[in-house]
Amino acid sequence: MIDGPFLVEELLNGVQLGLMLFLMAAGLTLTFGIMNLVNLAHGSFYMVASYLAAMIAGLTGSFLLAAGLALIGTLLLGAAVEVASLRPLYRRGHLDQVLATFGLTLFFNEMSRILWGSEPYPMSTPSWLSGEVQFSSEIYYPAYRLAISVVALAAGGALALFIRYTKLGSLVRAGANNREMLQALGINIRLIYTFVFGLGAALAGLAGIMTAPVLTVQIGVGDPILIVVLVIIVIGGIGSIVGAFFASLLVGVVDTFARLILPMLFGNEMGAPLASMALYVLLALILIVRPRGFLVDS
Amino acid sequence: MRNKVLGVVLAAFCLLANPALAADKIKILFLVSLTGPWSVFGHEQERGLQVALEELGNTVGGLPVEIITKDDQGKPDAGLQQATQGVQLDKVDLITGLSAASVMMAIAKPMSDAGVLMISGNTGPTPLAREQCTENLFVVSYEAELMAKATAVYMSKVAKSAYLLSADFQAGWDSLNGVKEFYKGPVAGESVVPVSLLDFSSDLAKVRASRADTLYGFITAQAFIGFVKQWGQSGLGNRGVTFHGGVWTADDLSFPAEGDAPIGMLLAAHWFPQLDNPANRKFVAAFHKKFGRNPAMQAQQQYDVMMLLDSAVRAVKGHIEDRTALRNALRKADFASARGKFKFGTNQFPVQDYYIVKVVKQSSGELGYELVTKILEDQGETYMDRCPMRW
């Protein structure tokens, strides 16, 4: 049963999962690293973006238009949330931030329920991406899933270029390294925070928009993903986007193959719960060897 | 002094007289999942209820009806809390709705022990059809394992090798056990996935690698739309793999969201909109008029619950407080079901026919069902004598 085409397909699945997680992790690690803010509401941006995209796609029939508008909408929403509710939290401890942003999650869930109802909201894949890509006579993969990986890679690349080569990007990098110094230099740290938060929200939103046609758009869809993303940013090192990238790929592939191999080794009853645990065992092992995460420069 | 004595005597008479009078209305707790994983089913049940109430003129068996709707959120503890509140605070006469197996399993014993009548419009967990059966529970929908049996018996006829996919909760276990017991062909592989899983790409990859020509899938309410879409995207249907499952996988509730992906799926059903009998024609027409589409099975089941109740309350002439008489009237199931015929087994679960239907594109361009065969006739619980009730 395990043959070449199958392994290739599972590898593609793992990479796609990893790249999608990276979109969420990049934003979260930036927020945590630069603003020292634990944001449990990150999954809500994933969800709201999905709803916006599904709604606009339903109204206009255009996937691209829906994706674009939903992305802009999520960016603005992120900025608005930061300005309206997060500023008092920067001074406070992580526990207060956890409580407050958890409350935000509940708020977004109920708001979505009011706006869009409790039932799953449909969104179709665009017809020009509904086919398959044939790699060889045996290996083929849904075109849309490849598109998800491509878009995520492109977004990651754009983010890397931005951070490395633009002035604003270098300010963001500086803030990740040394927040106090940046403030001492008189840079308007507030605006940077708003921007970083909005950017993170937009990245999470991109993940939500891309996966909406494949999964179902419903209340709370982003919240279980958030737990995995937290594991990723710890493995990769808080504040490191490169770390988040490699950690995401690692987690995506490990999770996918754990769900494949463990039930085969231990049978379904033991294997399925073990596969769910695999991620956290990985986290524990990495932290034993590298307590600050893999790629954080100390 | 005489007035006081008169007053007490009159009061005593009133108290004595009360039990002999029929109830002046019937209070029903409609406990369904309006939020949570099974909310899709709960809302459809609500629509079936509305159609039934309109037809009955907001009365049941001649008694005016008061419906108290509560959301169990798909959680057993919330469901139990709502049920207890309904019984103790609102003093309901019976509980119906019941979308989720987990909620049903949580409330069955406490409510039954308290003497509360329950009529399920959707969930039918197998343990309650066997050893844990109770005279206070009537299931009008179907027993989870029998739907799987219908699929399995058909699969035994047409499948060369099957991959089995199910979800890790009560109804998922019941269905998988049902398939494994009655499917006689080779099993190429098996997956039991967490209830929360939304992305089936890995499992579809395993199906492809297993070279099975048949996929049996029991997918939960929150994931099945995504699953059907992923099934379509995987291209397996075009490469000689047929999907077998329960009719809720692709029905009039989910067709709009699923596109063309369900075409070719072979689904087991105890009822479908195209079933030809007078009661069903009337029900489907009324539903279509009100909601602009065909009903899904959850609506039909809840509609049948109300029609059954109506017949039973009429038979006891409104004396619903006489639980024994009401129970006997319910057992008779003397009503015109949209399924064509309906009767209860001694475990108070239905004894009914099961069909295999194929999802096809109709001339109107919309999706619908084509009857392939009647696969099981007058099918009741396989191990009926494990339920100790006799009547």
C-alpha cells in the first residue's frame, strides 16, 4: 500500500499543511516577538477572513475579487482591533493578555454567528483551479491544493523581502530585537505596532481565505489551529520568522506522517490518539535540546 | 365560619377533580443542536417541525401545543442541563428533537428514570436499541448501525475491495461496527479520524494507495461538506472509486455547497424526497413551498414525530397525563408516515425499509436521487432480544 506515489502525495500534503500553518505562525511570532503580546484571537482573523471571502465570492462569483477584498478587510480589522482594544495590554502581564484576547475570540465567534448564522457557509474552489496537476502517470495532485502552497510560499517570500529590504521592514526587525532601544531612538513605536498587528492579521486571513474552499467555513474554525501555531512559534523561536518557517514545515510533515505511521504501527485505537500527541512530544524533545527554540539567537 | 368551611370543601373538590380532567395543552421541549457540530441537523429538524405544526394548526391531537426550543450546543452536559431545566422548571410533558448521539446518551437514563417521555427526531444510538432500551424513549429516525448495515449489504454485492473511513464518536463506532459485521468482501484499509478533522487529504491519499474500488465514509456533520468537496477535488470518483455512505452526506441541505462533487455517490436512506406515496408527496410539497427546496431526512423525521404524536394524543383523547395509555398509543404508530409505512420494534426503534439511492444531476440541472434498489425490507434491530422490553 505504501508506494512512491503515495509518499509523494503525503509529502505534498504535509508541506501544504506546513505552509498554511506558516502564514498563521508568521503573524503570531511577530506579534509575540515585537510587541510581547500573546494573542489568542489570532485564529479569529483566520475565521473572519474565511467568512468575508465566502460571502463576497457568493455575491460576486469571483474568487480573486473575494480573496483580495477579504484580505484588505482583515488587515483593516486587525489594525482596528489593535487601536481599539490592545494598547492597554502591552504593559500588562501575559496572563492578562491571554484573558483579554480569549475574550476577543469569544466576541468574534458570536459576532460571526450574528452576521452569518450558525450553519456552515459554502465557498467553492474557483473553476480555473478545480483540476489536477499530473506529475507523472501515477502521481497527480489537486491543482487547488498546490495553489495554496504556492500562494503561501509567495506570501512568505514577500514578507522576507519586505523585512530585509525596506526601511519599515528593518524597523520591524529592530523592534523584534530590541524594543526599548527603538523607543529610545524616538521611532513611533505605536504605529509600528498597529502595522505589525494588521500584517499578522492579514497573513492569518490569507490562510483562512485559501483554505475556505477546501474545508468548511464555520464558527471557531481558526481556534484549534491556533494551538498548533503556538507550538510552532515556540519550536521556531519567538520572534523569528525564519524559525517559524522551518518549524511550520517540520510540524506539517511530522503531523501528517505521524497520522499515517502510528496507526499502522499500533492499530487504530492506540495509533490515532498517539498521532495527536506526536506534535507535543516533538515540542518537548526540541525544548530539551534547545530551550529557546531552534533558531532564536540569544 | 361557614364560608371558610365552604371554601375548604370547594378547594378539596377542585383538587380531587383535577386528575380526571384532560390536560388543556401539551408542552413539548424541543431540544436540538442549534449551535455546535450538529447544528445543521438541528436547524433542519426545526424546519420539519414548522411544516408539521402548520399542517396540524399548532395543535397536537386536538390539544394546543406549546414548544419550548432549547439549544444543546452538541454538548452532553449542556443537553442534560437543558433537559433537566425543561422538566423541572418548565414542566414539559415530553422531550423531542434530539439531534446528537452524545446528548442522547447523556440524557437517556436520567430522563427515563424520572419518567420523562422522549421521542427522537434524529439520533438513534445503537446501545439504546439493545441492552439500554427504555420504555420512555421512542426513536422515529433510524438506528445508526442499521443504516450502516444497509450500505454494507449493498457493498457486499458490488464492491471488490473497500476502504472504511469513520469518525471517533458513538455514531461513528456504531456505523463502523455495522459495516464490518455485514460487509462480506475484502477490506483494503481503515481509518478512524478525530471528530474535529476537517482536512481529509491524508485519508483520501490512503484510499488511493490502497487500490480499493469502494470507499465507505461516515463523516460527521461539521466535516461532511468539506469532505465531499475534497472527494470531488481528489478525482477518485473519476478513477473508478465509488463512495458509499449515509444519505446525509449529500442531501438537499448540502447540495448547494457541494457543487457537482456528490454525483455518482451511492447512499443508504430510509427515506428520500422522491419516494412515491401520498403522505410524502404532501410533505415534500408543503416543505418546498415554505423553504424553496426539497427537505432533508432530519426534517422528514421530525415531521413524522409530530404526526405520530398527533395520532397518539388523539387516541388517548387528550389524556396525556396517563403515560401508560399514551405509550401504548405511541407504540401503535397509527399514522400516515411519509416513509410509506412505519412501525416500531419492541425496542421502540423503527422497523422499516432501507434503500440505496444514487446522486444524479436531474434535467432541471439540480442534484437529486435516483432509486437504485430497496436493499433491506422491514429491517429492525439485529439483536432485538437484547432489549428486555416485551409488548
